[in-house]
Amino acid sequence: MVATKDIDNASELDTMLTLMQEMVVQYVREGQNEANPVVTFQDPKQLYKAMDFSLPTQGTGTFELIKSTLKYSVNSWNPRFMDKLYAGTNPIGVISELLLAVLNSNVHVYHVSPVFTLMEIEVTKAVGRLLNMGENSGGLLCPGGSASNLLALVTARNKLFPMIKSEGYFPRPMNPAASYGKLTVFTSQHSHYSIDKAAQVMGFGTDNIVKVPVDDIGRMQVDELERLLLLSIEKGETPFFINATAGTTVLGAFDPIRKISALAKKYNCWLHVDGSWGGTAVFSDKVRAEKDWFDGSELADTFTLNPHKLLGVPLQCSMLITPHQGHLLFAKANSLRADYLFHGNPYDLGAGTIGCGRRPDAAKVFLAWKFYGQQGLGARVDRALASADAFTRLVKQRKSFVLVKDPSPFLQICFWFVPPQLAGKEFDLSTVTRELHRRVNQSGEFMVDHAPLVGKSDFFRIVVNAPTVNLHRDLERLLDAIEEVNATVDWSTVQC
Amino acid sequence: MVATKDIDNASELDTMLTLMQEMVVQYVREGQNEANPVVTFQDPKQLYKAMDFSLPTQGTGTFELIKSTLKYSVNSWNPRFMDKLYAGTNPIGVISELLLAVLNSNVHVYHVSPVFTLMEIEVTKAVGRLLNMGENSGGLLCPGGSASNLLALVTARNKLFPMIKSEGYFPRPMNPAASYGKLTVFTSQHSHYSIDKAAQVMGFGTDNIVKVPVDDIGRMQVDELERLLLLSIEKGETPFFINATAGTTVLGAFDPIRKISALAKKYNCWLHVDGSWGGTAVFSDKVRAEKDWFDGSELADTFTLNPHKLLGVPLQCSMLITPHQGHLLFAKANSLRADYLFHGNPYDLGAGTIGCGRRPDAAKVFLAWKFYGQQGLGARVDRALASADAFTRLVKQRKSFVLVKDPSPFLQICFWFVPPQLAGKEFDLSTVTRELHRRVNQSGEFMVDHAPLVGKSDFFRIVVNAPTVNLHRDLERLLDAIEEVNATVDWSTVQC
């Protein structure tokens, strides 16, 4: 017989939530006190000593472990976490994850996730409307921007060359029956490596990704794109996919979508926009009115946006939007049954994905949208842009700081610090940056990044994203901290 | 200047958590009361009327919306949710998601996620040891079983044919320089469609997936596998990947890993085991001692397990384990730099994934392991197996119920109900199953699934997974409910 021991999950959960609430609220409070470090950094060896990572045969307590996890993790609520393109989340973000956890839903078929299915359909439609894609737009949520970009690439290939789904990829001239030559993908030199990863996963080979040169502020050069498209065609290849980036990873540049779309149309290519970083700036009324970043967005075939970056929705929350019948496009292109056989429930979102089971990540951006409104989310973007502008001015006012781009294209402020002690001497600025970067982060007061770019020395890349960042308390202090750290370096002992 | 409005996220979170706690604890309590429905089912039209899915310009309240989300969603805590291979989670599951939400971490590089990185390394190593893969084993977490299977397939291709990464997939005889012919993938007729999806994503084409016949209880026939491997080689193709399934989706069969591994070795193929469903049964000491399901698991090159199914860890939590240096295998195979250039930080887990940013899902199984111990998690498996056995006996005792397999290979009990009213008449049993299934689910008292299998009429597939399921209260009642529902059908009006 089966054991029928009563398990009172509800009371156990109640007790545990009470314990957790105190811990996590305190953690968030500490994160927002600038006097606290962003992280108490431990290298793996130290961390193995500080915490117990062994996995027991019999159950042991977990609350001490949760306390240590909080203690030794990076506190991304701290406004001085400026290392990555995401920042901490916010209360509605935490609440929506708690809701997902309690429901433990799976958004592959409607009947097990009715509410989350409709939330996903409606929130992707609403984003499609912000992108001017109209009433037939919509899309799907994917586990991250790279996954969205991969799904875009697979969908494009399956729509343009449907026989590859069953027959496999065997191009002309090797396979005279194929309607395509070697497939080539076009993307800018500054685009994210997920495009390369997707192409290698799909068996195109990274050699068949054409990297288009960028202009002085990091935007794809459209005349170069056309020259390279023609070159590829001349070689007997079949260009089929152009990726434009809306907010590049290092500089934050926006490729000119409208101009690129004209070439996509002319050469029968799918136009994808990787807006993993900058795409959600479309929530700002001010951005849509004053900037040309989204000019032509309605002409994209697919568009990736990550609410988990700029909008503070918890990781992961990435959307792939299309004007071509929303999520049905993906179902038709990617279902293993042929188009003419596709009669599934149009509310079963799993048909369009590469996977099967899937978390209802759409609910997180849906709830954030309800809570803040589109304008509230847009205000977060505006606030970040204002902080970035003000910070740029601060950097310019200081001797020894040199901006990489002035003005910065978006929210990353990139600069070098040139130590006054080294004036008149020969030195490698990349080494200087990395040395200062290491020392600044080591204190735990800030967590910032440094970045490389072909043809330039490594520089500091500061991402102004958290809505709690304060110009004087945090941003001015960062410049002071770099100066203070520099003052402690005996550069004659550093090989640079 | 930047607005420096103080945002007190900590107090806001405190207030919201207090509100949420009451709601979610009540929800869990209701879910475990068998008198409550699993779901109050609404079709999309009804649900659009019952809830407000519009997305506002200005922020509005969200708590009413959260209440409605709970009200109209499937309550997977209810032991009568037997529709899918997953069930509700448990308190430590909810707590670990809350922890992830508050930390909002990203496990791509060590320095932003030190604790979660070590948890992932240790928990995948520990699972590798359970699979007898030894001290050099370990792996990565992926966003679902399909994603793990895809990563396994990409890794196999990149290890066996490294030039495809850069040059693309151009096989012999079309490309005489290639070291490979058309690549073929072998998997059983009963394996999960994610293998097909992965192969089509990668451009192999679903026609190049060889489906190996199964024996009477759904296991891959090893002699057929060898015959088909030889046939493929004869045609000039290159078999390179064999997928064995540990727990098939419909029947729950385990392919014989040891025998398959001998063929994999003989024909230079990568051996992958898709244990998305049954893989975590390895946590049970009893299973490892008494069943042959994991015999030869140490010989697999990669092995997928989903703690989010059988172990009750929240969706999603899927692991890909390998004996070949753990996560470093994936980093070496999938990094865009060549092997000889790979000098990255071995603790930066992102290098081995297809994506970039990633949720620290490993923490959820790590915390569950600490809380319950390996034996506690194993006990959950044992309890489910005991329930399934007992349920099988109940089904056999009743007239009109016919088991599809006796005994069932695993935790899915598959059966037909043959209405006594139809005795001596001609009818389509698939239609009967679907009609009864629809009516049983409509009441909301249960949520169960029906399944098709080539050559058989559709049947009920009951998944016994929740640890709270009670033999008499839930399982016996289900059989009663099917009989009661059948008594209400006038079969002469149903076209069957």
C-alpha cells in the first residue's frame, strides 16, 4: 500500500516565507545603502572554505546556507553595480517570480497555463504595437536574448527554405536541386556573439557570417552592407539573414533599421533586429519622439527585446516579436509538421518554440507593465538616459579622464583614465585600465567593467541602468574612487 | 541633473511580501484539499471576459490581477493534477525561487555569481557520481530538457567534426575535403520530439534522423539499431549520434544503455541519454540496487536529467552531465575560439552554453538536495513507484479497464476504458477515450491526459508523480470518476 502520511506543505511554506521575508527585505535594504559593498569577493578557493558545498545523503538545514548565499553573492540592488547590462530587480519583479514559483506552471499548452498563455499573447502584441508593427504583431518569450536570436535565425531559414527542415542543409552547387547556395548571415562587427553562436549551432559555420564594418559611433555602414551582399551573391552564395543591432554591447550603438530594411527587401533577406539591450527603450515616449533608434522597426521581420535588462524585470525575460501574425509565425515555421498540416490549437504556444516545457516569463513583464504602466517603464529609461548624460558631463570636466565617444550613443559611458604620473612616458593604456579596474572592483565599493574594442586600448565601460543610481553619491564618487585608486599605484612596478 | 528621488524598495517589498504570503499559503492549502478543483477551466473567450489583459499607459493595481491569476490557473499542488510529467513544487522549491528573484543573478561569469557558479559545479558533479561517471564528471544547467538535448547534439558534432564550427556543414560526397558523409542521428520510435527539433535546428533535416523500432514495452531494439547503423554506413552516410531514452514520454520505457553503448563505441558515435523524465530516478538507492535502468550510465557521453519533473524542483531545472571533464567539455566544444586558444577562467560557466546570460537554476536542485538529502529525494521516487504499483493493481481489479502494458515500465499508468454499454458493438476506442477524457477533465476534479501511440487506440495516461497523492482518496476515486462519467454518456449520440 501507498504511504498516506499527511504532508502539510501550506504550513511549512508559511513558516519558511516568514523566515525568508525578514532576510530578503534586510538584504534589499542593505543593497541600497551605498556604504555597503556590492560584493564581498571571494575567489573559488576562499569560497569553498567559507561555505559548505557538499551534497548530503540525509537532509540538513538550508537556512544557514541561504544566509551565506546572500552574504557572498553580488548585491545587484546596489546602485553601484554597473558591471553588466542588467541591474537589480524591484519589488514587483520579486513578487512575480514568487507567483510563478507557487504556480509552477508550464506555458507549452493552453490547458495547463490558460492565464499565462493569454498574458504572453497580449504582452507580445502590445510590444509589437510600440514597435509600430500593428495589430497582426506579437510573438513569444525565449530563455534569453541568445535564444531569441537563435529562434529568429531558425525561423528565417525555415520560412525561406522550408525543405531544409526535412531534407537538411545541402546547398548548391553541391546539391543542384537546392533553391539556395551557401547561406550567409550579415551582422555588424560590433554585434553580439550570440549571432555567431546561433550560426554555428545551425551548421552554417562562423566563416559564413559576414561582419559589416561600423561607422565612427559603432553603427553598421549601410553602403558596406550592400557591397558585401553583392560580393556574396557574386560568389554564388545566398545571403538570407541580416541582423541589425539596437544597442550594441560595448558602445550602445543603434544600427539604422530603415536603411537596412531597404537592402533586406532588395536582396530577399530576413531582417532581424537584436534589441536585447536597447530594444526596450521603445517604452519611452521621449525616445520614440526624439530619437531615430526605432525608425523602421515596423519593417523588421523579427525583433528581440529583453525586459530583463533595461526594465528591471527579473532575469530571464526575453521576447521575440514579429509583425507576421505573432506567435503563429513561429508555430508555422518551426512545427515539425508541414505548414499545410498545421491545425493545432492556436493558443498552444509551445508549437513555435525550439523547446517543449517553458517558464511563463511573459507574466513578469506583464505584471511590471500593469504595475508601472508603459509610461512608468519608459520613465525608467528616461531616468537612465538623464543619468548617463549627466555622468558624461562629469567625466568631461575631469582631467585625466578621456571619453571613448562623445556623446555616448546610449547608456554605456566608456572612458580611459590616463594616470598623470605617466605623463610623457610610454605605456600600454590597456594594461593601465585593467590594473585600475581590478583595484576598483576589489574594494567591493563598485562593480564596473572594462571592455576591449578592435583598434583601441581597453577602457572602462560603466553601465548606468539602476533607477536608484545617484549622480553625486554614486557616479561622482566612482570618478573619485578611480582617482584615489590611481594615487595608490606605483606605476613603475606595473609592467605597462 | 538627475532626479534623486529616494526609492525605498525594501519597505515596498516588505509590504508586498506580507500580502503575497497570505494569498499563496492559502492557495497551496486549497490545492491540497481534494475537494477543490484542479482548475476552473475557461476557454480563451471566457478568460478574456473574466480577467483584464489590457496593458495600460499608466500603472494600475496588480494584486487583484494576481488573485485572478491564482484563481484561473491550474493548481499543480493538487494531487489530482496527473496530466503532465511534472507536478507541483514544494516549500523549499518556492523559497529557492524567491532567493533567485531577490538576488537576480546571472550565472555566465564567476565574478557576478560566485556562489551559484560553485553550486552548479558541485551539484552536477554529484549527479555525475550518482551516474557512476566518476570524479571527472559534471556539467551544466540548461533551460529545459530540449535545450539540454540540443546542447548535447551540438557538442557531439563539434567534438567529432570540429571544422563544422567555422566552415559549416558540407558533407561528402558533395565536399570531398570533408571527413564525414551526411550526418545521421539514431533514436527510438518512442523518443521525445526534442531530438527531431534539435536535428532540424542544426540543419541535419528530420529525414536524417533514423527511428529505431522498439520492443513490446517500448525499449529500443538493439539488433535493429545495429542493422540501421550498418545501412546508413552502406549508403555513405556518417552515423554520429545515438540517443537512448531513460523514461519515454508515453510509456516510460528505459532503453538498455550498456548494450547501446557497445554499438556507439563500435561505430564511433556519441552516446547521449535523454533522461529528461526518468533520469532523476537515479536518486533512489532502491532503483539503483534493484532496477537495470541505469546500467551502463557511466558509458554515456552526455546525460540529460530534469529535476523539475520527478523531484519537484520548480520549472525549469534541467542538467546535462558528462564524464568528460564536466562543464569544461562544453566550454571546449562550444566556445567560439578554437580549442588550442581556450584559456578562459574555468569557473566562467557561460563559455559552454549556447546562450549568454542564464538563470542560476542549479541552485534550486542544490537547495532541494541540502533540504531533503539524496535519500529524501530518492524517497520521493520510491513513493511514486509504490503508488504506481498500487494503482496498477486497482486498475486490473476493475472490469472495463484494460492496461496498455502490465506491468507499467515506470510511473505512467496507461489504460483504456471500454464502456460496458458498447459490448458487442463496433466502435472506435480512440474516440471513446477522447470523449471520456474531455468529460473527466471538464469537471475540474482531475486533470489527466490521453495519449496516442502508433498502432494502438488512444488511451488514458495517468502520471503518478505528486508525493501527496493518496491511493484511495485520489487514485481509486479517479477510476470511480471515469465510471461515473461513462454512465452519463449516451454513446448512441457520440460518433465513435
